[in-house]
Amino acid sequence: MEPFWNRSDLNGRLQLAASTGGSLTVIHDGGSDRRSWSDIYADAEVGARWFTKLGIGPGSVVLLAGDTTVDLVTAIESAWLALIVHEKSEIAREAMDLVA
């Protein structure tokens, strides 16, 4: 069963969001946290490398749970990036360099 989103388009959409200069604000009992989409994307690329280093990639199942925070959004984006990478992608190459 194909996902409702186009895998090949997801990374482009995430990059586009990161380039707009926008930000995400999460409101919680203690106030709010704000981070730019470009910072979230940069952190998510690091997380995707970590997932890939652990062998998580296309076809893997990842479960993330936590309070609604900017960090959870970053973790979700990391998983998305790791799950759509291909062997020839920059993230996969860099993860393999970390293992070697």
C-alpha cells in the first residue's frame, strides 16, 4: 500500500519549508518554544544520519512517542528523512562514513 504522501517529494517539501524563513512555535504549560524550520531541518539531518547509522531506512518501522515539543517534531522529521533516503543520498553516504 502506497503512503498518502509522495516519498520523492517529501524531502523537497521539508527543504522548501526550511528555506522560507518561517518557524514553529509549540505552546505548553510553561510557556512556548520556537525554532526556525531551517534549524529543525539541520537538526533532523543529523538525526537522520543517526537513524541510518543504526540501520533504519526505507522499509523500517519507527515509533516515536513523547510530549508535544519542538524536539519531537525534529525527531519525526529525522525519521522521515531516514526512511526516504536511498543508498546514493548524501545522508546515507555520511552515515556509512561514520560506521567505517
